[in-house]
Amino acid sequence: MKPRRQAETFEKEYFDYVVKINRTAKVVKGGRRFSFSALVVAGNKAGLVGFGLGKANEVPLAVEKAYKKAVKNLQRIPLKGTSIPHKVVGHFGASKVLLLPASPGTGIIACAAVRAVLEALGIHDVLTKSFGSNNPANLVKAVMNGLLQLRSRQDIENLRGVNLVELDEKEKAYEIAVAEARARQEKLAQFQKEREEEKLRKQEEAKKRKEARTRQKTRGGRQLRRPPLRRRKEEADDKQQPQEKSTDQAKPAEDKPAETKPAEQAKPSTQEQPKTDEKPDKTE
């Protein structure tokens, strides 16, 4: 929305924005009489802003009256660069407007009525959200109510009787401590992640080795079972015994010690004496 005009003489530094023009009709004996009301916002785009409502039978006169009222009701609003110092919520009637600070380059995110007030004030970066009634008059008054709640750093120091520089140093120290704690947490998380990856890698390697051993034990697609321990020991003993026999046969006979047989014990003769028919002489 472009500024309508600049006032003359001492009012040249103020810019005005026509927000709404409303036509009303009054029925009289001879017909209808029309009148107009204009809602105008004025400001210097450097921290001063105000609004006014003028009524007349013609539009230019209504706008002129509204502009003069707006200039009379200018308010000083604290700014922070191209935005507002802090979050604020303005209320009027059934309308509610939320104002949020924004970084440079954001622009004015607002409807027409709210944008007129913020541009006249000199704000270039702000986020807004309106709730409830969308009547332009109520929105303008709600925005003004919110802007009047803004406080600068110096105002807070005077109200509380404290030095915010010391608080800023404490906040910076706190932010540094938080950043260090966050860095430690990230480092710990990275270490745990590396450990998990190493564990998974070892599990994959063990699985591959097991599969390789299984492939070696298979023949023709059929897995060969390993014999029990007792059977393996017996097979090993059987393999060693023929080797021992072969080594014994290879030794010469000379090396073998002479076997000594025990003397045969005299056995009593069991042969029967020949029988004779002759009878022994009987002696008297």
C-alpha cells in the first residue's frame, strides 16, 4: 500500500495510509443522504505512529479529518533495528493480533490493516498472526495495543533497577556451557554409533566365516556330519597302530633281544609199564 500524500508545512515528515473508507446512507424525506468515514494511519517510519477516524459528506474531507486526528495521536514505539524487541500480543474487542520479531530480510508478513500500521511505524521485518474478528478498525486498534506494550532494554533496566550487561554476560556463559554440553553429547552419540557399527561388522564377518566353513563341509549339496569325539579318537588310534607295526617289521632281527624260555620242568612219566603174564613168585 503506497502512502496517499505528505502533509504540508510542519506535517511533511509524516506519511499517511488510508486503511478503510466506509459509506453510510441516511434516508430522509427527499431521498438518501450519503456520508463517508475514513480510517487513516500516520507515521514518520522512524518510531512514531498513530491512527484516526474522520467523518464527512465527502471522501477527501473525511480523509483530511482522519489524518489530522492521527497526527495528534502519535505514539513513540521502541524498535530494535528493523524489527520489534520482543514478542507481544495485542487485544481489542473480538480481535487479537500476535507480533513476533523476525530476522532481516523476512519482510512484513501481515494483512492490509496490520501492514499499514507497521509500515508507518518503520518496521520492515516482522511476523504477525490475527485471531478473531477481521474488522480493519479492530485490527488497527489491536496492533496499537500490542505496540504500546513493547519495552526497550533501557526501559527494563529502569523498571527493574538492574544492569542487563551483567545478565548478558551470564547468558553468554550459559550459552557456552550449553554448547559444550551439546558437543559432548554429540561426541558420545558418535562414539556409540561407531561401536554399534563395529559390533555389526564383527557379526557380519563371523557369519561369513561360518558360512564358509559350512560350504567346505558340504559335498554335492549335502552337509557332512562330523563324527563324535570317541569315534574320532578310535580312528586316530587305528591310524597310528599300522604305522607302529610297519616300523617294528623294518627293524633287523639282530636288534631284537633273544627270547629266553624257562627250563622245562620234569614231568612225571605217565607211561604204563608192560604187563606180563608171569606171576611173581610167592615166597613162603
